[in-house]
Amino acid sequence: MFAARGVAVCLSVFALLYVALSLAVCGLWRRIWFYGQRFLARRGANLLFAWRMFPLAAAATITLVFAAPSFLLLEPRAIDEPVGVIPLAWGLCGLMLILAGAGNAARAMVRASKTIARWQSGASVDRSGSVLLLRVSRAFPTFVAAGILRPKLLLSHRAEFVLTPKELQAALQHELAHVRRLDNLRKLLLCFAPFPGMAELEASWREASEMAADDAAVSSASEALDLAAALIKLSRLGPLEPPGELTTALVHSPAESVNARVERLIAWNERRQSPAKEYSLGYALCEVAAVAIALALTYSHLLVRVHAATEWLVR
């Protein structure tokens, strides 16, 4: 009974935190995004992704670091206390959230594997640095980065035919930027955090990640124009099917988004590309050390407070 009560309490804490924080994210993300648009596209995309994953990361951290230890260390084992209706109901909600996230991720990986295997059937293999480049005979995908642990680029002969060498190189750098940013892994992580009402936030993150990859792919006005021309040409080819899951296609979004990307590239300037001020590694380590020291000094007191809160939940 002690173990069952502990599991129910931990799952309840996770569910309560996850739902409350997700509702807060749904209500506040537009303001966060408005604030983030003053930064480079890369930082804006990172901010949106961090905000989207915040409920899952915070709920899991608080549950594992505070709720579970407080129950194990402070809950009397001799008391045969039944599991109440409230923690049982919230515990079931927490379990369903975890299973739903794991199921979403598993289905996305299976569908992505099948789609990529179908795309690369009969493809010729080339290599672009450390990433495989597969030339496929199919009309679609035109240009896609696929895979997480072993990423690869898939380029259709039709796309290669319509692009000039400079345009093709710019498109290649765009997809390599997605690989370096681990955007396919980020899409997989999003599958672990299901919650209704997050579709618009995730769509905004995908658009921001495309703009971040555009910025990373070019270093001059001529390269920006080459990438803009590649976007226009590939968008005119017209996708014959939607892009696969856990992949990043050069052109996959609505026409409005493609137009916005083209306009940004045409208006390219060096000021927008200038790197933002970065914090030093020593400063970051000092912050981490300060947080660790503060946590070590107050951890016992925090466990007592958390245990009191979970006791209230059980009652």
C-alpha cells in the first residue's frame, strides 16, 4: 500500500503541475513570442521551443527531485493509509499523460521510419561532409533532412534539375543547419508533451526554426538571394504529399510563410546576422553553482514543505 500511495501521489503532483503550467503556456506564449522577436531568429526559435517544453520539464523535475524524495523520506511506512479518490484520479491522469506522450513518440518514429525507407528506395548515395546525401528519383521530397541519430539529406532529381549550383548549395546549407540544430530531435521531444491548444505554438516554432536555418545558411546578400530563389523554385514544384514526421523540408509550410521567408532573405543585412552577445562559460558555471548551493542549503526545508502539500492532497 505504501508503494501504491507513493506512486499515486507522485503521478498526481506531475499531472497537476503539467496541466497548470500547460494552461499558463497556452495563455502567455504569444506575449513571450512578441518579446522574442526582437532577438535573432535562432534565439526566438529556441525561446519558443523552451517555452513549449517548460511544462513537461518543470513537472518532471519537481516530481522527481522534490515530490518523490519527500514521500520516501518523510512518509511513515507503518501507517496503512488508503489511497484517496483525488490522488487516485489525478494519478490516473498523470499516467495517461505519460502513456500518451510515449505513444505519440513511438508512432511518430515508426511512421517516420516507414516514410524515409520508402523515399530512399533506389536512391543513389553521396556524402556532404558527415551527412549522407541521397538523390531520389521521386518528385517528392524535393529536399528534406531526415533522421535523428544518423541524419541524412534526401534530394529529388527534379529539384536538383531546376536549381543552379549556387542555389543548390544554399539549400544544402539550410538543411545542414537543421541537422546541426537537432530540429528533428526537437520534434520528437514535442511528441512527449501532448496538450490541447498547443498547435499554434508548435506551428510558430516550426516557422521560427525555418527562419533560423535560413539565417544560418547564408553569410552574404548574394547567398541570401540564392536561397530565396531556391525557395521560390521549389515552392512552384508543388508538394505531391505532405512532409513526413520527424523531417525538415526546405519547402513545406503555407505560401504565406514561404513569402515571409523570401522577403526576409531579399532584405538580408549584416546587422541581422551579427552574433548576439553570448554569456561566457564561466558565468554560466557560476550561475549553476549558485543554484546548486542554494538548493543544498534549503533542500531539507523544501522537502518538508512539499510533503505537507502532498499530505493536503491525499486528504
